[in-house]
Amino acid sequence: MANDRPSTLGELRASGYQVLSVRDEMRKNLIEGLRTGRDLFPGIEGYNDTVIPQIENAILSGQDMILLGERGQAKSRMIRSLTSLLDEWTPTIEGAEIPENPFAPISAQGRAIVEAEGDATPIRWVHRSDRYGEKLATPDITIADLIGEIDPIKVAEGRYLSDELTIHYGLIPRTNRGIFALNELPDLAERIQVGLLNVMEERDIQIRGHKVRLDLDVFVVATANPEDYTNRGRIITPLKDRYGAQIRTHYPTTIEAEVKIMEAEGAALSADGFSVTVPDYMAEIVAEISRLARRSPDVNQRSGVSVRASVANYESLLANALRRAIRLGEKDVVPRISDLPFVMPSLAGKVELDTVEEGRDAQVLERLIQGAVVAVFNRRCDVTDLDEIVQAFKSGLSVDTGEALSSGDYQRLLKDIPGLASGVQALTESTNPAVQAAAVEFVLEGLHLNKRLNKDTVGGQAARYRG
């Protein structure tokens, strides 16, 4: 922070600085961001035409909002990014328990400091990153957590219970002059929801008999799962009415958006001496697995299939490709079709299967993976263009593939199988043997899933393709 900022109330007043309300501050900065074309929500993919315009409208109209969506739809990230719409620094009263507008303190303590110090009241400048509060709603949350409680230490120091200064304020008052987020709102007990009503509308609170008027300046945002919010009646109607904007989030609507999220959020492989290359179709397959799971009758759609499933599967795919490269002494890390079975543990941990007989879990997950491979293959390849390969296998050819084979082994297949080289070239112009090995597996598996080749699984991790 610059050293020339006012350090006392008198200096602040003399500088002509104006303290805007949080809503006016966010509106001002949003308008400026829209005018200049600044990316207001960096790292958020797939919401430009749906969720983001609704959020911008809520901010322009000064409405508290609730984001409805299944898990893994970037609700928390969206809320946290709202702090970028606050001024970088804002002045508060030094020594006050809650952040106070120096020109209009709302707590007894803040008023007492200004009354005693006058223009010499010390000013503390707070960064926007410190003006955000968040709480996960759980059934054990109390009014004391969110709003406040009598502090027994202050009573022991000699203050009377009737003294407002005995109050220890909770999370919401301590986020005054900022943004407060309440995640999974339906899990909040009804009696606590009642306590939020006055905070959001009437701006007065009651703590152990104290009726304290606190004109809090807080932008209140909440998140909820639609199933809990709309169907189970777990939100009291008056509180639901307090939220001005109800915005529905969603999973990525395009493969491209899901792949961008995977690549941005996935943990990068940091292994010295290795070069990582991910063919477009392999990343697309991982994204397609999640998209198919979101439509599968075997997957519980109420719990959803988070984008975190795509990220975790992507990380597992790369990890096995790295493990293979280490084992085979290769420097190029390129995931192949034969690496896909190794995403099963991460996929199983991210989806909740529904009405599946015991022991069939692996079959359901395997069908999702196969469905993703054939969907991507049919988008990228025309089976009729690969007929020369099919005819070679019908003539009695058979080949072995698997994650244990080196890239050099696939170079021999390119020479031995008529039409395979041209099929690989249609997928990639790279001459890297590891990249070409991945393309070979993709072509052969795609033909198998289109019922043009037969396939025998050998030892669970290798495959033999034949006519």
C-alpha cells in the first residue's frame, strides 16, 4: 500500500475521499470493467453467455444473490472472484472490532473511538482480499458464529451485561464493508435462518437480550444444491424472499470448455527430464467420460458429476503415462488408450452409481470409458477411410498393444499394417514416436468399438486386435 494514504480521519476528510457502500463500490468497478473489456471472472470457463450476465445484472441492481447448482460448478470460485470488484484498498477505523466506515461508524466501539479521538482517529487501510468472509453451513452453526455472543471475558473485566461493548461479534458483522458467502444454505438450521432475516433486511440483531441496531454494509451471497433448495422445503420462505437474484449454474455445455478447465485445474506433471504431450483426442475422451456420466441412468444425477471428476481423471491419465515412460526409459510422456483403465479409481471416487447390482460397478465405468472413446473417434475419423486397415486384419493379421509396449514397438506396426500410417497422419502431423503410438492405439480401438475389428484382452492391461 502506498505510504501517502491518509492515516487519520482528519487527513481522510481533507483528501476528499468518499466511502461508497459495498454495493455502490462493486457497481462502480463493474461498470468500469465492462467499459474497458477487463476479464472480470478470470479462470471461469463456459459461463460467459449464461451465468456471468446474470451475476453482472444482480450487482448492477444491488441485489443479494444465491447460486444454485450441483457440486463442482465453480459456485465458490465465482463468489470469491467478486472481491475483484471491490476497491483495492478501503479505509476503516483502527482499533474497532468490526471494519467501520470512518465517516459513519455503526458500532458502539467505533462511535466511541471517533468521539474520543476526533480528527486524530487512526485509519487502517484494508485490502480487498481481506474483505471476504465465508462459512460452510452445517447443522451445528449457532447464532454466535454468524452474528455474535456475549463475551464472558469482557464481563469478567467489569462491564455490565447491559453494555453493548460486552458483545463479541460473529462472522457477518466482522465482514462489514465486504462480501459474505454462506455455502450450502439449506443445511443451516431454521432458527439460524431466522436470525439472518434481520441482518439482510432490517439491519438490527438481538444477542442475549441486546437489541442492537447494526446498519451492516455487507453483500450477502449464498450457494445451494437445487435439490435441497427447491424440493425439500429446507429454506424458510421469508429468507428465500430476501435474495434478490437466484442464479442457476451448470456444468460445461461444450467439450472445449470442459477441456480448458481440466488443463487449467489439473496438477501439472513436474518431473525433470520428461516432455509431456497430450493429444487433443485424449483430453477430449476424458471430458467425454464426464459428459456421458451426467446422462447415464446408472449414475445418481442428484449428486451430479463434478468437473472435478474430469480433472482427477486427467491427472490419473497423465500419471500412468509418466509411470510407463519411467519404466520403459523414455523421455516423452504421451497418454494412450491403454492408459484409460487407470482412470477407474479416480472415476469411481467421483461418481455415485445408482441401482447398480453389486459387482457391476466396474462394468458401468468401463462402458462410460468405451462410450467416450467411440464418441470422440466417430467425431474425428471416418471408418470408411480406414477400410484398408480393416481388410489387412481380415486377411489374418493380428497385433498386440498395451501400456507396457514402448513407442518403438508401435513404429513397427506403422510399417507392417497397410493404411495405418495414413490413418495416423490424419490424426497428427507429429513424427514423435510416442505421439504416433498414441494415435495407433486410438485408431485400432476406434475400429474395434465400431465393430470392424475383434479384440481380446490379455492379462487385463494388454490387447490383441484381430479380424
